[in-house]
Amino acid sequence: MFEKTIITIDGPSGVGKSTAAKAVAEKLGLSYLDTGAMYRAIALQAQRERVNIDNSSGELESLLKRTEITFTRDQNHILLVLVNNEDITDKIRTPEISRLSSDIATKGIVRKRLIEIQRRVGKEGGIVAEGRDMGTYVFPDTKYKFYLDAELEMRAKRRWNQLHESGSDANIEDISKQIEARDKQDKERSESPLHPARNAVIIDTTHLNADEVVFKIIKEVQDF
């Protein structure tokens, strides 16, 4: 029934986009496209190679040409992010890479390249695309658009829990400031700024658990 469908789930950091998108994809038999991981992958490569991300340098364009981003699943069906066949899934989930990926995302040359890849993946449909500009710029013609949001305090708490579980001793106040700075940069950038699509269903996840968010999304899709 939904094999040709494109569902977009946008929103800022810490609102539960990834968790919701993965679950919706699984329940509807669709593929999950984690576009945020693509920007993080480029950020990691730029950090590793000490690339000047200023567009005028030419270094960023060269990096994009030699960086291949793919997705696969391990034996436990966990989505893995690969760069040039290397599993970087855990390496891109650090605060430093998060900050750098936000800078990378402001570069038109990066967005153009990754949007080309994203649209190619979505050409045949059958995906749940999660990110910050899926419903507004990448797949503006799809009818299934969602925008998740939540109060800053809850978003910081969720991010802290994620980092704490991975062994990080991050400070929740620092995380809150980082999220605020990321929000400002994402919403004010000239290239595909973050905002809800005109016809998106907006879901406040502040007081909802993951199952409740997924239920709301699937119900909206089925009732559309």
C-alpha cells in the first residue's frame, strides 16, 4: 500500500526524529533515510583531513567528490552509516561532529551534492526521510509531511541521556546551549533554513513517548 510513498519527518535536534522515522519505516515496510547522518559523515571526513570548509578554497568540493556515503544494516538490523565502506556510525555522534555538521550544512555546495543523492534514493519512493529540510526543499511534492518539535529543556535532557548511555560525561547545561546555537544556525542559514513545510503536520513531542509519536504519524498517514 505504501511501497511508493515518501514520508518526510523534519525538526530540530532532540525531538525524536530518528527514533520515530526508524519505527515508522519498519512498521510500514519502508526504507529509512537518515539525512542528518550524511552531513555528519561529511563533517567527520572534513575533520579527519583538516579540510578548509570555506567554499572558495576548493578543498570542500574535492572532499565531496572522493567521499561515498552509503547505508547498510548489521545482523541485528541496526542501520549503519558507511563512508568509503568504513562504518562510522558511532564516530559521527559526538558533540564536536554535531557542531561541525551544522557549519557544513550551511554550505550550498554540500547541500546541493547531498540533495542530489537524497532525491536519487527517493526517486522510486518507499522511504521515510528524516532531516531538517526534507518536506520543504528535498521532497516538497510529497503529501506526507511531518514536523516534530519539543521544549528546549526536554530536548537537552534527551540528548544528555543519549550521550550518558554512550559513556559521555557531558553537562546538560552545555548541551542546552549547544542545541540553542544549532537551532539559531539552522533557522537563519541562507541555504534551506529549518522551518515546517506549509502543509506539514506539526507534532509537539515534549510530553509524548516514542510509541505515541509513531502512533500519531502512522494514523495520519493511514487517514490521509
